[in-house]
Amino acid sequence: DALAVVQEVPASGREAFEQNYLKGRSILDLQKLQLVKAPAQDRYMAVRDVAPLETNEMVLGLNMISEASRAEAIDRSLKTGETVLTKPLIAVQDAKQPIQSWLMVRRVAPREGRPAQVVSALFHPDKLARKVNGGESRAQICGVYDVSDGHRLLWSETLGKHSPESHRIPLRIGGRTLELEILSEQRFD
């Protein structure tokens, strides 16, 4: 799991960003779960800070708009100010042993003279489901609701239809309270 600050970098500010935040390393694009030096572009949305650094350092400088689902979530959050959850994806950190993750992004309040920023939180739903179910591995997250925004549905495996066999747990990520709807996996069989 990771929490990151993602900053808009115009082409004219790329070199300064790479020197100031990446210690001279390049901004990177994501191509087929491989990190490659980003080609010249009009703008980047690059990871500036990430925590915990020990397990997520490889994503520093990642141009988050180089991959479609991440780009869609970031652009929507920047335009609307909403908290946006991606479809399940494979995180760069998990490329060697693929595990599905979700990325939640939220626009940071704009300030005059400052580049656009979003905060992103990466989490692994299967790990959360197992923790919630006392280590039971046959469980699945079937819905995510934003409690901080009137229980707005962010994502649903069941198209927002609540199941009486499910239960919900609260989760705080990036200052937001979410509720995860958990359903035993055999209910999907």
C-alpha cells in the first residue's frame, strides 16, 4: 500500500522537477508494467513524494497519466474535485508478483501560482478483505463507498446492489473515510 503526492509538471519545468524532486533521475512512463524514460510531452503528472518510501521508491517520478486508467482517474479528479477510484489494476510495485490493487485519487485544493496536485492512495483489496474476515482468504470486496461524501458509491462489483450477506467496514485513506462492502467469495460462485 502507498500514499503519494502527484504533481503536474509542464514540459518547461521537467528538468527542474527532475533535479529538485528526483535527484537527477528521469520522469518515467509506464508501458506494459515496465518503467521507461518518459519522452518529451506537453505535461506530466509525476509522483513527487511517496510513503512508505522503502517499499515504493521505484514509483518516484512515475508519470501517472502514461497509463489510461490512472490518467482517467487523475483527470476526472482534477476537473471535478471528486475522490475517484480506478478499476482494479496492477501496481508498478507488484509487477513481479501481480496482485490487483485500486488507486484512489483526490485533487489537492488549488493554490494560486502552484502546479496542480493530487494525492493518490494505493491499496490491495484482497489483503484488506482477509484482514476483515479474520484471515479468511475466501472473501471479496464487492463495493467501495465514500462516507465523507454521503456514502457515494465509488466502485461496485455488484452494480451497487447491497447483499444481505455482506458486511461493511470503515477504512481511512488520505483523510477520507471509505466503507468497504465485503462478501464471502462463495456467494459469487
